[in-house]
Amino acid sequence: MMMVGHLGELALSSSAIGISLFSVTGLSLMCGMASGLETLCGQAYGAEQYRKLGIALGVSIIWFNMENLLILIGQNPLIAHEAGKFTSLLVPALSAYAIFQPLTRYYQTQSLTIPMLISSLVFKSGLRNLGGALAISISHWLNVIFLASYMKFVSACAKTRVPISMEIFQGVGELFRFALPSAVMICLQWWSYEFAILLSGLLPKPPLETSVLSICLTTIAALYSFPCALTGKPQGARTAVCSMMFITAAELIIVSGTLFASRHVFGYTFSSEKEVVDSVSSMAPLVCLSVIIDGLQVVFSGVAGGCGWQHIGAYINLAALYLCGVPAAAILGFWFQLKGRGLWIGINIGALLPTVLLSLVVIYTDWEKQASKARERIFQGKTSVENLYFKEELE
């Protein structure tokens, strides 16, 4: 987005619309389904059930017609045309992303961070905004190839590597029991911000409004990865949660403070146009607030996923974001004519409520009871003799 932004408002706004729809119809669903693995893989690895971890590893039509769809919902025809071309080149990225997400959970629950770090260093470059779309697809596939090869040939994955067999399908029902609520929980949160981008295309001066909100969203997404990386530790639940909250709070204070201090020049990283930079500067305080809210929420959501509470997170996100946040954004943006600022304030209102509610759920959690449930979940597929042996070991 930084590279595309310097090609002009049209390139930035059309790419933002394209990536928003790419995220809403594809990436968020894949990411949400893969989050169901956080419950099973984290608990399986903590219980040393390594084979079970290996077993758990195991829309394009809409995108090709994106231009017509965007015009149908009232988007600027010029932006819709460019966004349609952009999303058509993102089609190969979806299948790669579908493989990449389970792979990252596989490594994350074993604390194997080095291969993920190396795969993330793929350099992205492109020829105008369409080159950027193609670069995203290529980089996703390079990530998949590297991580799959690392799992296949490196001895660190030997304990969790299992051959392809019918045994893979034995845990599908259990996986979907967590994957579907996970997808709902994550998609509802993700879509609320993407809806703000789509709504910005209906405002006066859509190239400017969409460009500014896309810069804000890209910034949030980049900073979101820091606390998100802290949610993969499966052992010592209570201690891990306390440690994550302390580290996250420190990180959020530093990052939001730095972002606010550099608000007058930060926009130049995405665009050379002064109008865009000035608008980003005026939005900076709201973006800093979003950084804090989302940073805390991702930790609480990670805890919810690790404990198997995805359905609770889904209910909370549905009520807070879509009965409160999105309507507030539409009212402030269009009725009160606050435009992009109003859209972002409304989404912040919706994001604050689930953060507070999830924090209360985590605070009043009975960790001993959760540990007992995790043991039952991991060993429920074993014979009675094996269960007796493992219970004696645990005692």
C-alpha cells in the first residue's frame, strides 16, 4: 500500500477497495477458520500429543466480476474499474493463503518462529498498482513453499510430521466445531473496518476519503501484528495471559505515542499529495486510539480462541460491532456529515465494547476448570487404557 500510494489517489483508493473486498470475501474467512486450530493445536502440543497436531494441519468468480459489483453498490465507476482489475490478480493469493494460515498455526503453537520470520522477509515490489496485486499473490505462494518445505525436511518438525492418511479426516468434525465460530468471531471484527473503507467510497471526493481511511486501516493492520504474535504460547495459561497483557500495554504506549508524535509527516510514507497527508494527520489521534483498542482486543481474542470460546467472541462482536459500531459509523459519517472521521469514530465505538466485554470474560476465568476441559478434549479419542495412563501421569 505504501508503494501504490505514491502512484496517486486513484491508484491508492482503487487498490484499497480491491483489498477490502479481497479481505471480506476471502482472507478473513480463511484466517477465521484457521483460528479454530489455535484451540486444538495449542492444547495438543501442550499435552505432547504431537501426532494430533500433525493431523490438524492437514469466490474467485466474485472477484472476476468485482467491477460490476462495485458499480452496483454505488461506488465511483473509475475506482470500480481499477479495483476490478486489481482483485482479478489477487485470485492466486487466496488458495495460497488457505494453505499458509494452517501452516502458521502449526509453527506458532510449537514456538518455531524462525521459519515464519524468514518466510516473511519476501520482498514485495510491483509495476504500478496491478504489479502490487501480483506481488501479493507471488509472496503468499513463496511463503507457503518455504514453510511446507521446512516442515517436510527439517528435524525440528519430526515429532509433529505425520504421513497423509485417512486418519487426517478423523478430527474434521471437532475442528469445524471450533473453526466455524472462529471464522464468525474474526470475520465480524475484520469486516467492520473493511465496511468503513467501502462506505468511504460513497462519500463526496471518494478518492481522497478512501485513500485516507485505507492508510489508517493499513497502519492499524501493521501494528496489529505485534500483539497478535503474543497469542501463540500454549503453556502456563494464567502466567502467559498476565505476561502478554504487560508486554502489550508497554508496546501500545510506545507505538501510539510514536505515531502521534509523527502525525504531521507520517502520511508521506503512503502518499506525496499534501491533501492526503493533511487528512491523515487530522485522523492520527483516532488511529492511536484504535491501536490501543485493537491491541488489547487481539490478546483477549487470542485467549478466547485458545480456550475454545470462539462462540462467545462471535456473539460479542456481532452485538458490539453491528448493532452499535457500524450504525454509529453510518450516522456520524453521513447524517452528521463528519465523513471519514465519522466513519472511523463509529468503528472505534463498536471496537471498544467487545474489548471491555472480553476482558471481563478473561478476568473471571476459572483456569483450573479450563485446564481440565483441555485435557478431556485432547485425550477423548484415546482408549480407556491410554486415558488411565495419561491421567495417572498428570496426577
